[in-house]
Amino acid sequence: MSAIGIIATLRVQAGKEEEFEGVFAELAPAVRAGEPGNSYYRLFRTGEAGVYKVLECYDDEAATEAHRASDHFRTLGAKLGPCLAGAPEIERLTAV
């Protein structure tokens, strides 16, 4: 089975960028340490104010499901929610 790539676009409310980045700084290491099926998970700023992209790579669909079900994602994801200006836009990719 091919690896799965995800690009998540997150729009953050004005003035909440620092809080958002702080929570993500806790989440990323937890994903890398606690999810053996994840090979890449990193936050990037775009050229647009308050818009971020998370680049993610998983071994397979089971690994993406494990990510969504993980305690750290649920706990820290709940802290990210109040910073967001809308639902994340998720783009799924299949490795070739």
C-alpha cells in the first residue's frame, strides 16, 4: 500500500497566531514520538497572514486513523480549535 500525504490548511484568527504556534510546538513532537506510522509532521507559515499548512506523511490509512484517534491529537487538537477561524481544509495525496 502507498504512503499517504496530507496537506492541512489552517486559518488562524488574528492575534491568536502565537498561541496556535505554541500548541503546535507541543503537538508535533508528540506525533513524531507516539505514532510509528507517521514519518513527517511539520507546520509551515504561508505568505498569507494567519494561514498555515501542516505537511504530514503516513505509512498507510491505519496510520492516519491512529493519528486522529491518538490522545495527544485529541487533547492538543482541542486547544488548537479556539485559535482557528474555520474548519481545516484537508488535501489527501497518494505516494507514487
